Amino acid sequence: MALQIGSTLEEAGYRLFSRTGAILLGAFFALLISFQALFNTVLATTYARLGYGEIATALPLTLDIPLGVAGAGIAVGLVVSLYLTIASFRTFAARARDSFPEGAFRRNVPLAMVNVFAGGTVYGLLVFIGSLLLLIPGIFAYVAFVFVMPYVIVEDRNFVAALGESYRLTEGDRLALFGLLFIVIGAAALVGGVVGLVGALALPGPASQLPTVVIQPLVSLYSTAVIAVAFEQLRETDGMAPSVPNEDGTPTTTV
């Protein structure tokens, strides 16, 4: 059975709009607010040092902290974002709506972070190089290796094995996956553009960024849920049951 686009989109929304989804959304929202404030602080401080004081004072959500502290805060925020992404994939793949699955926040986190970073870098390079050669190879790489992160995060694979497994799992369903990702990315761009425009027109200066800050974590987390649901759906089609953690938190699958 091929990937079911409609049911994947619906199931992703069902998993997102739950108790666990709300907690993750709140965490990402708080992180994004902090990250935006730190990033704007870096910009404002840099502009002020370059003599563009008017631009610096016009930036919203700035903090009265040294540039080095703001930079360190951004670095920490990136690590926290990666940590929450790992927990999100594990939660959505496990269909956990009321409580988080065992090991979602603790199982092999440092190793998962290293492999996610390495795998994400390789994945991005493959898409980038493919896009430089021609657009179609870039799209192919984007679709064929889209499950690298689920394999690393949910199945505890290293990024090299994850690349191969993702390529194998997507065989026969790449057109459907392309359609699914096109819908999600297109809808996200449309919603983000409309919300950003409304915020810019309806709200005064600093507050104009607020609608975008609110919608961005929702769109990002929904995209994560879509990939997690598609991953589990294709694994079941491939003859493997959904991942279920053992008592020690490691994933196990039954055929």
C-alpha cells in the first residue's frame, strides 16, 4: 500500500493537537522567543558599534546584555532546539498523546545529537549539490533522504546507516512523498506569508513580529509530526510494526 497523503496529514494534526503536542509547542514557543531576543540583541549591538544607532534602537525584543553573552545564549538555544526535536520525533512516532514515551528525553541523547548534526549536514549538502547540478537531483535527494532524522532519533541508527535506510524505505513512494512535502511546505509558506503580512499591517513596530513568532513553532512542529507519521506508515507497509521502547528505553520493533 502506497503512502496515504490525506491520512498522514490528518494523523499528524491529531498527534500534534494533544497534551504532549501542547507541551512541546509551548517549549518551542518559549525557545523561539528567547532565541529571537538574543539574535536581535546581537544585531542591535553590532549596528550600534558600526554607528547605525537608529537601526539598533528600532529593533524589537532586545536585551541589555553583552554581545558575548547573547552569542553564547544563541549557541545554547541551538542545542536545546536539537534536544526538543529529538523528543518531538520520538513522541510523534510513538503516537504518544497523553504522556511522553519512555526515554523520549533521555535515551542516547548525546549520540543522537551528534548523528543528527552529522546526518543533517550531509543531507543538506546532498540537497544543495543536487540543486546546483539541476533542480530535479536536489528534489530527489530531499525526498530520498527525508527519513534520516527519524532513523537516527527513533531507531538509534548512525547517520551513515540512516542515509541508506531512508533511501531504501522511500523506494516506490517518492512521488507520493514529494506531493506530501510539497503540500506541507506550500501551506507553511502561505500561512507564514499571510500571518507576517497581517502582523506588519495590523500591529505597531515591535509587536509586528509576534504573529510570526507564534505561528512558526506550530508550523515547524506540524512538519515534524508529518514526517514522523509518514515514517511509521511506510515502515508498517514495509512489514515492520511501530517502534515501541523496551523497559530500558531502547527501541524495539516486532514483525
